[in-house]
Amino acid sequence: MRLGALKSLAPMVAVCAAAAWLSAAIWTLQGERAERAVFIALASKRDVAPPDDASAELVFARAHFLLVRDRIDEAQSLVGRIVGQGDRHVTARFYYDVGNARARRAVGAVEASQIDKAIPEVRLAKDAFRASLRADPGLWDARYNLDVVMRLVRDFPEFEGLEEETKAQPKKLWTDLPGRPRGLP
Amino acid sequence: MTPTSIAERRSAGDGAPDISLDDWRAKALAFEAEVSRAVIGQPHVVRLLTIALFARGHVLLEGDVGVGKTTILRAVAHALGGPFERIEGTVDLMPTDMLYAAYIDDAGKPRVDPGPALRHGEDLAVFFFNEINRARPQVHSLLLRLMAERSVTAFGKDWSFPHLVVFADRNRVEKEETFELPAAARDRFLMEIGVETPHDADIRRELVFDPRFHDVDRLIGGLKRAVLDHRGLNEAGRAIQTSVSTSLTLEHYVLALWDALRAPARAGIVIDGVDMDRLILAGGSPRGVGALVRAARVRAWLEGRDMVLPEDVRAVFAPVMAHRIFLDPIYEPRRERIVRALCGQTFDKVPAP
Amino acid sequence: MRFGERAARFETRPCGPLPGVRSMIAKKPCPHFGDFADPHAGEAAAAGHFEARSVVAAAALAVAFALPAPAAAQILDRSMTAPQPFGVLLGDVFTLKTRVDVAPPFRLDPSALPKPGPVTYWLDLRSVSSTERKGPNGATRYEISAEYQTFYAPLEAIEQTTPPMKLVVVDDAGKRVEADGASWSFITSPLRPIAATAGGGSAYGLRPDAAPRLPSLRSAEIKVAAAGVAALLALAWLAFARAWPPFHKRPARPFAAAVRSVARAARGGEEGWRSAALALHRAFDAAAGRRLLGEDLAAFLADRPSFQQQDAGIRRFFDASRIAFFGRGRPGADMPASELVALSRSLAAAERAT
């Protein structure tokens, strides 16, 4: 009798479960569609702020949008929303792009012979590339660019001393970054 | 079954005779109980015989040798009371042998006395024809008249037997030197009841080892005599027929059954290895279906109902109808199996109500 | 990609000297220990040490520590396993496994193990973990697995040495004994030639930005499709179980079909009651596989335990039907149409449970 009751109840339970699954799947799909729309807007060079519950990839897309336009400070304010979601590949690519943006600034300063401006940017770029490699050692472009900026400072021998300082105080790594919110890693 | 029943409607005066059917039912059940003391393991045979008695129909018992056909009939005759006569069917039995007994008397003169059928006069209650298929067709035709009209002509006058019931038996083992009953004769029998060895192991053991069953004369003699009054049966039978009602639905149902017997293919009946379109030559006569309803009414009354249900029809269907179905000759050798399947499927296919 | 993975097939190759080439290999790229922290000064001693332990070293990439005197009583044995000590690039991750046998009652102080973070300006400790099990001679054997990442950007292939790990053993009395773990020297190579830096502008050529990837909706769409199919299947199952259209003619669910016709017919007065009862009778016929009469009920119910709960209702229906169809009662007098509908509902439910 208990088996019989189970038999007559099972299809109803299955329908409920399948309906729940379907609505969850549709909900997810709708969310991804909305994200994709933001992606496409960003890709077509419109500055659209991602919603609060955006995925790390979408926040990264926004950060990338800002970084290629040299709006590094704005992009760095998104760090918590990217790193906090725990996807190390996105984290690595975000830091890599930050490093690239810093490196571009540094190279630009070097080419303009503004060496004083270049040095802090190189330091920040190195830090960003290291953070990127910590998150994802497999990001070979980050290794390469870290190598590039490392040689950039080797061209400036006085930097060796600076590097020793950062090593000694690793916790203060980010304090040089303007606009970075406090209290985040 | 509602408590408003036969007695009430009788007092309402719808033309029913002034007898107590409830008393009759009590007697009928007592009769069954009495017969069942001698005949064990055959309750449905006893029930059918009771139905036949109250439906005022003749019965042909059929079965293997030694299953107790004769014992059953003797027990019924004994419990019924009334004059009882018995004759053995043989090849050389002639119709006159049933009516006249010719012999040489003490004085050496030839004398002719009334034969077995007439010996008890017109009060004869049961005429028991043993081994009917051994008798010649001439005998069959006399029996036909006796059954159909309950009368014979002898000694230059007509004899009428208003209370007569004919029981016949036939063993189905022997086919040598036998004369198959003509269709008309078979149609006159209300029922053809198959008697089989009881299946129940305890009952079979009892039948074989209990000395009570070894001496049939004592067994029958030990029964109460005349539980039923054979003279009242006609009237009781008529009262039953008028008091037990059949609804329109049931009438349609019986007609549908009849149609199914006549054209089984159309009713969706399928029997293995049988071409249903050519199986049936004749699927029950109107007289047969009338007998079916009569028997069904009696059965409903015995069950204490005042309405006929499909169950009643089903209970008496095979005994009443089976021997009235005539099959294509090529199927006759397998008749028993085919007819049983046909009757069973008829009730499986025809919707009720 | 981690360095350790790239080097996986080297892991089991003994770093220790192979016969014949021992002295060449033993010079540098092997783990060496606190006692010989300066590889140049201790070269001869190291070679001698390797010679003495050659059997052990050839068996696995494991080399025993030379024990400093004060710790000898507590730390019975030390050895370290490391990947191949060359071809290490900027950003590579490698794992050094140190095995330490500690004599009771001393035990390794896990809080004294180094914390993940920068070790030197070019080296990060990514993680450290230790396991503990029973070692030989009643000692406790600790396996310390430390994962490092190098950020050293060499201009040419150059040797680097990891700082030794500090091991601290304590006993219940609070006595502390410190010992140095192994350090590891390896050859790290540049990613690019030096010449490139002399080329001017191209030296600053950066790899392009990592572009955000337009997320694919495919997996979400597939999930929706799968969920949709599952929902349809479940619905079909439900419809099948309850004999809803298109399964309303399902032979095994006569009562489910009867519920509909009974409910429809039951509204139509006496005639409706009759057709409702007929529909229910047909359902019983279908369930029994033949025409079911009132007298057959006992056998019918005996075969169908799930219907037995409806025993009383079924018998009531058959009695009411007898009176309506074969007796002289009015249809529905004994069993109102609503009861008919209720009975067919519960029979349909019972039928699903068979």
C-alpha cells in the first residue's frame, strides 16, 4: 500500500521537480541574456555599468573597457567585485589588464622621458602582473609582460633599491594605488 | 435486494396466486439441504435441479460413468416425494414397453397391464429415463410427447400427467449402439446438466472411503421423504414467474446474449482455431431463451430476490442454452470445449447492465 | 600551468648522483641543507656527503639532512624531494616536499611553519601543508609540502636558491628545538633573449590585453532545453499515470477515463445517473478484463488490494445499480450522483496505486 501511494505520488513530484528545474534554468538563461546585452553594449563602446549582481566576467569586461581607455583608478575600484567572486582565471586576467594599463603608462612616460613618472607605474605594473600570476600561473602573457616590465626597471638601476623595499614590506603593496578602497585584500 | 418483497406485492393483488412463496422458498432450501446429504460435492447440480423443478422443466443429466448421476436423480425423486418410475434405455426398448406390461398370468393367460409410465396413474411425479441414448428414436418420440404435452395415449384414452418431471441421463463415454437425441428432443429438456467428479480432495476421499456412500439404497432411504409437495409445484412455479420481475434493461441484456450466441463474431467473441462466422448453425430457439428467463426467475427467487439480475441469467445460461446451440458439423467433435468457451465469452463480452 | 606539472616526469628521477656522473651533477642543482648553505664553500663536503648516501640518493629524489648536533636527539632523519632543478621560468610553481622523522615526545610545531606569502622579493610561498604518520623506530614522520612560485626574471640562465625552511619541534614540557630544513638550488632561465632589449622600442612590446570573453548562452540554453524536455517528460508521465489526454484511452486506467464521463453525466438527472453508472460499470469491466457482475465482486477485490479500501463504496454502487437497472427503484435514490462521482474519483486514485 505504501508502495502504491509512492507510485501514485511519484509523477506529481517529478512534475514539480522538473518545473522547478525549468524555472531555475530559464531564470539563469534570462540573467545570462541580460549580461550578454551589457557585454555587447560594452563591446560596442558604450559605457554601461554592470548591475550589482553581475558575474566576475562581466565586471571584468567593464574593467577592461575602462582600462583600455586609461581610466585605471575607476577600473581598480572594481577589484573587490571581481576578486571576491573567486574565479581565479578572471582575477588573473583582470590584474593582467591592470598591469598592461600601468605598463602602457610607464612606457609612454619613458618615451616622453618622464622617468620619475614611469618608475611608480612600473612598480604598480609589476605588482599587478605578480598578482595575476599568483591567481593563475598558467597565464603566460602575464609572465611575458612581467619580464618586459622587469627589464624596464633594470634600465634604471636605482630601482633595485626600491624593489628591495617592496619585498620587505609586502603588505603595503597596494598603498601606493590611488583610489583603491580600503579594507579589501 | 430491498425488504419490500414478494409477499407485499402479492397482497397488493397483482394477480399472483394466493400461496406463500416465502414458505415455498424455505421448503426449496430444505429440499436442497436434504438432497445434499446424499449428494456431496455437487452443490451447483442440486441447485440447478431445484431450479428445474420450480421452472417445471425436464432435465438431462450427462456425465461419465459412476459419477453419481443416478444417485442424484434418485435422491431428488425421494426428497420430492410422489410416485417415481424408472426405466432403462436399451436398444430393443420399444415405445409400447413404456406404456404396456405384457405377461402371462398365473392362469396362463396373456395379460396386458399399464406399463412403467402408467403404473402410478396420472399422479406420476418423476419419470426417470436411464441411459436415454441407448433407446431407439421411436422411444425418443414417445418421450418427446410425454415431455412436451405431459400426456400419452394408451388403452384407448389420453393420459395426462400434470405433475410429471422427466429426468434422463446419458453417459458420454459410450458412442457404440447409441442413438443421438434429435434436436427437437433435446430442445424439450429445460436443462442439460453436466455432472463431473468433484474436484475437492476431501470430498473425493469421503466419497470413496465413507461406507455411507457404498450402499446407495440405504443412503437414499435415509433421506427425509417428500420435503416438497409435488402437487403444489405447478402453482408455485406459476407464482414465481409472475412475481419475479424483469426490467427492461434485463430484457435487453438477455436479447443481447441471444444475439451474441447467434452471431458470435459480431459480439466480438473469438475462440482459438474456430471460424466464428461459420461456427453457429442455430444459436438457441425462442423456446430456449424463454426457458432461460424462466430458470433465471426461479434462480432469483431462490436467492431471495424479486428481480432478475444478470447473475441469475449467467448461473443458468450454460445448462439451459448449451444443448440448444447447433454447431457446424466440422466443429461438432470439439463441441464441449467450443460451447463452453462460447458461453463464457458471451458473458465476458455482452455488457451488463 | 604549474612548473611541477610540466616537470612531472622528472619527479622520480634521482637528483642524487648516478654512478659515473655523480660528481658533475652533485655540484649544484640538488637540494642542499643548512649546514652547506653556501654551495661554493661546501662543494667538496657535499660531494663527499652524496657519495656516502649514494644508495639512498639513487633510489629516490631524497637526500638526508646532515644533522646539526643539538637537534640530533630529536630530529632523527630529514630528506627532501624536489622537481628537476633546471628550466625553471618566471612565474613557475614548484613543490618541495620535506620528510622529517621526529623522536617522541617531540613533535613538529605546525604554528612555526612558514606562512604563505612572499619569502623573498622574488619568491612566494603559495601554500604549505603537513601530514603526520608513524615512522620507523617509533618516530613520528612528518611530510611537509611547500608550494613556491618564483618571480625571478633572469637575464641569463642563473642559479637561485630557496631559503631553508625553519623547522621547530617542541615537547610537552615546552622545550623547543629549532633546525633548518633543506634549501633548494635550481637554474632559472630567461623567457626572452637579452638582445631584444637592445632593439629599442620593441623591447617594450607587451603581449596584448586579455579581452573579456563574450559569454556563451549555449550551456544555459542547453540546460533550459534539458529542463524543458524533463518537464515535458514528467508531464507526460503524469498524464500517463492519470490517463489525461492523450492517454485518456489508456487501457490500464479505465477509472481515470470514467471519472470524466461520470462527472459529465452525473449532472443530467435520472438519465444522467444511468449513463454515469453505465460508464462506471464499463470501467469495472475494463479493470476486470470481462463483464463484472455484482456476484464477482469478492473475487475481483481479492485480486486488487488497492481497491479494497473502496470495498463498501463499490458494493453500494453495485446494489444501487441493480435496483436502478433491474429493480423498480429510481436511479440515484440509493446513491446520489455526487457519491457516484466521489466513488469514481477514489477508484481512479486507487487505480494509480496499483
